[in-house]
Amino acid sequence: MAYYSLHELNILPHDLMAFSARERAAIYAMISIRVEEEKKERSKSRARKK
């Protein structure tokens, strides 16, 4: 999660840890949703290529 936050959202690790536990949980949940959607899109695009 920290890796994704840094590279995709430009949130530095120390900034991420400065958030409250609730805020971090919300960010992690949103990241999980986004990653799942990206996986679905990749699989759709692979299926189209075949």
C-alpha cells in the first residue's frame, strides 16, 4: 500500500503515517478498489487482443 501511495498518489511514507488510522484505512480501501478495477481492465484488454 505504501508503494502504491508513493508512486501513484505521490503521498510520501511519512505523510501517510501522519494520517489517522481511519484516514489510512480509507486510503487503503480506495487503493484496493482501484487496483481491482485496473486488474479487470487489463484482463479485458488482453481478452480483446486474442
